[in-house]
Amino acid sequence: MSISVHDNLIDSYEVLCFERKIIMRTVYPDEIEPDYTNVIFEGVQGYQFYNDAFGNIILGIEEISVNYFVEDYGEDVLDSIRQSGTFTFSAKTIEELVIELEKLEVRFFLLYATIGMWGWIVAKKVDYLAQPQHQPDGK
């Protein structure tokens, strides 16, 4: 059985730059006993979150193909590379970006929101860890 974060609130998230990790702490606010789940992205090569707001509610996290990712977000990634070098990629064209991404052997994830924050993450893997209670350190 897989763990779902549909309708979970994002309690907090942390970007660990040197570890190339994002820890997203979520909670399904059941009145009797809340369910806590940490979503941990490892080997992060780039990410972008939009509309971060207090009270973010997750609709879902979906893995997508490199082609879908590049079609929808490739130009934004290239613009960010040109302007600030914020990603680990050095590509100058969409074609070079596809080649770099395929060499990195990464996966592409979209974060959908019911309310608030949405975006994408390029990472080697993702794990969903059910927690018995809130774990501030993400472990």
C-alpha cells in the first residue's frame, strides 16, 4: 500500500542545499488522530515552488517524463540558468537540457496544490515516510 499525501497540509519544508535534499513535512488534520507524512526528495538537482502560502494543501505529487517536464518548464529552467545559475545544469538550449537531464538519471515530480504552493522538483528519488507524530528534524 502506498502512502498518499492527497489533501495533506504542508506543515513546513526544508531545503538542505549541501545534502541536495528537500524535506516536506505534511499532516492530514484528522480531528481524532492526525496523520503525519514526510516527503523526502534526495539527489535534488533543481526545484521551483510557486505561490507558497500559509495553509498550503497538496492535491498530489506526480512523476512525469523528461519530455513533459522540458516542454512545460524547460524555458523557465534555461532562463534561470542564464540569469543566476540557480540550477546544477549548464545547458544553453532545450536540446542540451534534455541531454544533461538524461545523463543525470533523475526523475521529475510535479507538486499540485488544492490551495497554495505548487511547483516541480528534479531529484534522484522520493520517499514517503509515515510519522507517528510531528518530527521537526524530518527523520
